[in-house]
Amino acid sequence: MPGSGAEAHEFVQVRQGAHALGRGPDDVVGAILGSCVAACIWDPLAHVGGMNHILLPGRTVSGYVFDGHGACSMERLINALLKEGASRGRLRAKVFGGATMVPGLGDIGARNAAFLEAYLRREGIPCDGGSLGGNRARMVRFWPYTGRARQRLVDRVGEVVAPPKPPGNGVELF
């Protein structure tokens, strides 16, 4: 990420499925999370860190993760940090998201949160805090240089209403 300390404040919004890094004292990465989760991972000695934005972790069968969008996202972030000079043994994490945004549609947020916590445990990356679960979206900001993170809860948007059926002739295409 540009802004390696000498430049003005740099902010990068992390979109679903992506990650962003920062290493300058003024660099900030952020995301808006509902049922999605984000891992904020940094190396406090190398002053480099980043955030990912995981939409769905994949499915687990007998302890193995398949279609692992979450695992791929975590590996991409960690590998990018290592390439920037981080040491795997010094990595720290903070985690956010995993809310139940639409009751009755399954608890995707809880699955996402459980995946993230299990991944960090399995990889031996200490989790220093964060905020998972609930029923409100979060706006998260992360300062990779120091590991500082801040969240603001976002008020729920109104009830989800199904769109009206378009007029048709009764034929359903698939």
C-alpha cells in the first residue's frame, strides 16, 4: 500500500474476497462487515499488517475444509505479510464480523466466526481481541503499523422484503 510513512494518511477499503496491507504509521485499512468476517493480522516488530474480508469460509466435512474461500483468503494475507518482512512466529490477530443479519436464513455469520477462530488456533496465531457475532453490522478500521483496531456498530437496515414477482406467463426458466 502506498504511504510508507512519509506520505499523508492512506486509507484502503477492503472489499469482499480481497485483502490490503499497510506498513506506514498513517496507513489505515477498513471494511464494513455484516455476516462476513475480517482478520486483522500484523507483526508488531516489522510494523507491517493487513486485513482480509471473508464472505464464506467454505464447507467442512470430517474436519477438512473444501471450497475454502476462507482458507485461501487467510493464506493470501499471511503470505503477503511474510513477503513484506513479517515473521510467522510474531503474527498477532484481531477478528471482527460474523453477525446474524437476516434471522431465519441460517447462521452464516456464526459459521464465518467459527472458521476464523479455528483457523487462527490451528495456525498458532494468537488472537488479541475483536468482536464477533451479534446482529449488527460493523465498520472496522485497522492500523497495520501498530495493530490498533476500532469498530463502530452500524444500525440495522430495515426489514428485508422480497421483491414483487414480475408479470409473466407462468413459465419458469432455469
